[in-house]
Amino acid sequence: MRRCRACLLLGVFLLAACKNDEAVVPILPLPAGSLSVGSTNMEVKDDFATVTGDDMHRILIGQSVEDGPFLSDIMKYPESAWRVDVDIPGDADVYGPAAGTTMPVSLFVTYPAREDSESEPYIFPYLDSINSEFPNMLAPGETPSFADDSTRFPLIILAHGYSAHGIYDVDHAHSLSRQGYIVAVLFYGDLRTVEPDSWNPHTGFLRARMTRAVIDALLESEDFGDRIDTGNIGISGHSFGGFTALALNGGRYLDDVATVHDPRITASVIAAPWVGHTHNGDDVFAFGQQNEGLGRVSTPVLSFFGTRDTDTTAEFILPAMQRLSGPTYVVELVDQPHVFEGGSWQDRDNWELLFFNAYLKQDPDALRQLQFGESMDGGNEDRQLFDYQKLAGTAP
């Protein structure tokens, strides 16, 4: 594995040497994956099977009525649904109202499945997302049957934005698993520790700790532990999910050493990442003054930003990307707001697959396209900003 990574890095330097002689080109998206997809159990109790819209949304984000249920509380078969109980240290200065408690994190896992294991899809009762169907969902007590009995698959964590949830990522997870990835989609329940319409600064510390605990549980599990390629773990996040990825990769939230770092993560995709904002005329940075703490992030990062985003703006994102010390790629999504429009999600997915194939599967052709690709064909208008592209081993 070390030899493969050395060859990959050498390839990056060779590409840099010849870049001036090779024209940048549009990228043709890879074809849809051909593998079948299975998922872990997500069936809800009968009492919640008809709860949709705003009521289900509040359950999924942890904002249900006081002492009301979170997703982990409404599973029909809790012994078969994925839940990780995270012990939060007792430091209230770091973890706020969650300090000293145990907080469950819910998730579902999709994986490349054996073709003959397909079954009727389960429709999760939240219809306000693009897709809430779970094809080939494991029944209670059933274990996954993988597409290949001898293959270890790279793992990708999907981290949603603040006050969002994982049902939005059902299609996203399935498309990655069809390409040969095990994908874990987390439900952080951010609003469980805050009052409605307020912000808890301690959430940044909770996010990283929760994600690391989930990775621990997956690697230790009987169902997935032996099927995960432990040397190739990625994370993809939008907005506060992008912040989560940067923190886990070594960026110190508020320049505090209490930020949980997980060196097992080897590649990150961050879309419209929160790295700071302006509040009452003052600039607030997520990772220390001028985001200097991002210099500790040495793993490869692919970043997106929308030119019409007023929540996570280019004025904060672009200087932050210059702080990163590892391979860096920045893609501009033209005329896109914070929550991208359909064609730009398509662009994100295509760039993301190329990036993960390059860095989690060590595909040299994917790396070359990533290095020289000017834009992604189809979707909406997008362009790679080569002035922000950084190769391995360069200083911030």
C-alpha cells in the first residue's frame, strides 16, 4: 500500500512537470456504476410510518418536541438498524450541554451487493427529498452479501450540513456504492443540544467526535469490518459537513487542541464548506485566525463553492483552501447558491467520483483527469480554478 501511494505521489509530480505542455480539457463523466446496492435496515415503527413532512424532518435533525424522539428512537428493528452511542467527555467548555452524556448517532450503510440478493425497495416516510427508497434493504437479522467475497472496498462517510439529515443523501450513497464503495450516511441530530433557531458553538467539537466513533464501530463490526479497505477511507460533506471533514483531517476548530482528528481519513470532498463568516461586521474564522489551523490538513481535498452563495462565501473559502498543505483542487460552480441546483449536484457527484477513484482506488487515469480537467461535461457551468490547485508536498 505504501508503495502504491508513493507511485501515486510521483505521478502527481510528473503531471506537474508536463502541465505547461498539455492543454486542460473538459471531463466526460464516468458511466453509472453497474453494481447492485444493498443497505442496512431503516424501517420505522408502525406508529411513525405515516409521519412525513415537517414532523419527520424535526425527528431526523433532532428538533422534535422537548424530550421527543430522534431517529434512533423510532426504528422498528433497533437491533438491526445502525446506531452508535457516543460517550461525550465531561468538559462543558468544549461540549456544552452534551458534556458528560451519551449521544446516539444514527446511520445507514450502503454497499456493493450480490445481484441475486435484490428485493423490493423500502420507502422511508420522508418524501421531501429527491429519493427515499432503500433497495435491497437488509431484513432483521440478515447479514450483507457483497458483490465480491474477496474484495475490500474503500469506505466513504457522508456528512450532512447543519440542521440537515441523511435522507437527502440516499441517491448519493447508492451511486457511490454502485461504483464499488461502502458508504456510511450519518444523522448527527445537531439540534438536540440547542434551542430552536439558535447556534451551539460546541457542535463543531461534537461532529468530529461522533464521526470518529462511527468509523471505529464500522471497522469493528462483524458485517463490515473485514470488508472495508482500512487504508482508503474518505469523507464527503456539504456546508457544516465540509467543516466536519476539515476538522477530522487535522484542522483545529477555534484553534483548540480538543478537536478530534482521525488520521485514518485519507481524502475529503467539501462542498460549500463552512470555514467562517462575518458577524456584526467582524470576521469569524472556524480554524483559528485567518484559518491558519488548516495548515495541518495534509490529505487530499476537493472543494466546491457557488458564486452566488451568501452563506459560505468565496471570500472565506478561497483563502482557506490556500492554507491546506496537501493536494488541493477547487471547483467553482457558476451562479450557484448555498444549496446547489440540480445540475450542479450532478457536477459535484462526477468530480467527487473522479477524486475518490484517484485517491481511494489509486487510479492513475482518474488522477490525470483531475489534474488537467477544466470542467465537467453536462450539468451546469463549472470550472476548476487551477490557480488554487496544489500538488503533494507543497507548503501552504
